[in-house]
Amino acid sequence: MWWRNLILLGDCLNAVSYLQKEYQGKFRLIYIDPPFFSGTDYSLRRKGEPKNGHAPNVTEKTTYSDKWEGGLEEYLEFMRARLEGMKNLLSNNGSLWVHIDFHVSHYLKIVLDEIFGYQNFVNEIIWKRTNSPKTQSRGFGSQHDVILLYARDIAEFRTNPVFRPHDITSLKPYSYKDERGKFRLIEIEAQGIQRSESRKQFEWQGRVAPYLYRKETLDDWWDNNLIYTSRNCRYTKKQYLEDMPGVQVSDLWFDIPPIQGSSEEYTGFLTQKPLLLLKRIIESATDPGDLVGDFFAGSGTTPVAACKASRKWIVCDSSEIAINLTTSRLENIDNRGTYELINLGIR
């Protein structure tokens, strides 16, 4: 079936309203990197060429303002109206990822709980966005952003497992070895707070214990030589290194470096996010062919990542500079497919 990706030039609220009739319930994932209530004007910075031994000049064009005359109340109302519209665009197994920071993450979570329902909150993901926090006279320098993840319906939502490469620390536990290769030991009995008075114990292979798994599962592991027996007849499960593509990623994302001025993908857009970040988000919560949205597209990282991951996409931004930057980046993508630019006429 023929598909046309869309770039919408206009305000986020007008974009989600424009899409309601044709695309309601069609988006598998929506990622947004909205204003942070930072009180800052942002720009696109471009560095010229050095001449006659002089350092290059830097030119700046304003992309958007994150200043709010009405304060926090105005900002939250701005976000509420747009988030309500986005919810209606999500499929039942879809998810919303809101990239924000310390300024309003706690306020936006309350708004999102009201719109999506507290039960549909999935994760608060911490991304280390800088290696060099600014020195402060009070408190501590900020190094992280927050990504709030909500499911449209938690009963329908699933993520694909994400792994990062093994490092020296993660390889240390694989200190056991047999004819199949190196392995580590995984507990199959309840430990610590899991070992409550109400947890039932049962006998298996001559040992009574508060097992974490059903007898049928334990029997299957036993038959496949995946159970390790210690000298005191205590059982654990073997986890072979060859079966683990890496270290399973948690809600702490410290392994994706931020965009630096020297980065190959750097565009000069001050709030640009790295491709690896969007790649992880898109590949963890969608499948090839799914529809991905971003209604604060900024530098265009989301559609670029979606193209590379063979996903469909619809994005929006109110800044012509952002839209021009997005289209420019897409021209360098071989499998970008066809897309149409629609001006919603809202400036």
C-alpha cells in the first residue's frame, strides 16, 4: 500500500486537530521534545569559515521562544490541550514519550496522569544529556533529561527488549564455564523483599523453597541442563553469555552521548537530540511499517531515525527554520520515501 509521509508547518495543536479525522488511532508511537519552561530563547547557530587568521563568525537565527508571560499556568494549559489531542491519535497498543527536564517534569506527570490515567504510566527514563554540568553557586549542576513514557492502554502495550554492548563490569559475573561456554547464575528462589511470609513454598528436585517460577518452567530448564546445583544442593539458573546480545537496558540511559559541536550529525540547532536516542525509542516500542509522530520536530531527528528504521512518520513544527532543517537532513537519507510538506497557515 502506497504511503506518503507528512511534514506539517504550523502549531502543534492545529496539527493534531488536522490529523484527527484521518489518523485517529493510527499512531503506534508519538515522541515529543516540547518547550521545557526554561525561560530561554533558542536559535540555530551556524559557524562561518575562518578568514585571514581570524576565528570564524557565528550567526544565529531564532527558532523558538521558551518564555511564558502567563507563567507556569499558561505553559501547562498549552501542553494539556496538545497532549489531549495526541492521545486520540494513538492506537490501543501505542505510546507517548514526552522528553522534558527538571523544570516541569513533575507538573507534566500530573497532567499526563489525568489525561492517560495513572495506571497507564510506564516509565520515567533518565537520559544523561551532558558530560559537563555547569558550575552552580547553589545546588548541583544538572546533567540529565527526563522522558515520561505513557501507554494508550497498558494492557495492550509491549516493548521490544533493548540491549547495550557488554563492558568489563557486565562480563565479570560470567565466571562459570562448562562445555557450552561461559555463564552466570540467576536466582530462581525468592530473595530479600521478595521472600515474604505470604509467598508459597513447594518441593522441587528434593528441595523445598519459595521458587519464583512454576514447576513446569523449572522442569523445562532442568531437562535442558540450565539448572546449576551448588555443593549444598541449592539451585540457580544458568544464563549463558552467548545467549545475551548485551546488557538489557533499564530506565537509566547513560550510554547515549549528547550532541557535541564536533559531532558528525550536529546541525547547530541548540536543542537537537541524537539519532541514537530516537533510534532506541522507536525500535523499542514499534515495528517496521508502524506510524511514528513528532509534533515538536525541531531539528528533524525523529523523521530521520524513523526512515532509517523503516517506519512511517508524520511530523510538525511551527518554525520555518526547523522545517527547512528537517527537509535538508531528509535529503541525505536514501530510504526516506516520499513525503509532502503542508503549510497549515498558522504562524
